[in-house]
Amino acid sequence: MNNNFYTKFSNGKIILICMNCGKKEEFDDEKEAFDEGWDCPSFFTQVITCGDCSSADFLFKNKK
């Protein structure tokens, strides 16, 4: 899965962009990102948020 907020490279490294605040960070893999507080695939689906932002806040803020 590659999109505007999640990019995975052939070497396993990923770049994530928080869907709430726009923070961008590179990780060795999804587990490292999750361990650092990110909600991201494969631990969470559809919403990518950094450790400073809550997925719930993002979902409710964008719900219409």
C-alpha cells in the first residue's frame, strides 16, 4: 500500500505522514513506527497518525 500518507520501499523502510498534523517520519518498518506511537498499517488501517495525535480525534474531527 502506497498513498499520500504511507510509502513502503522494497527494503522494508517506510515513510509516514500524519493525517492530522502533517508530521513526516521515516522508519525501518511498521513495528518501529508503532513502537514510537504511530497508528499505521499493519497495526491500524485507514488512519495514519503520529504519536502526538490521536486517531480518534482525527476520525471525529473529519466525520460529517
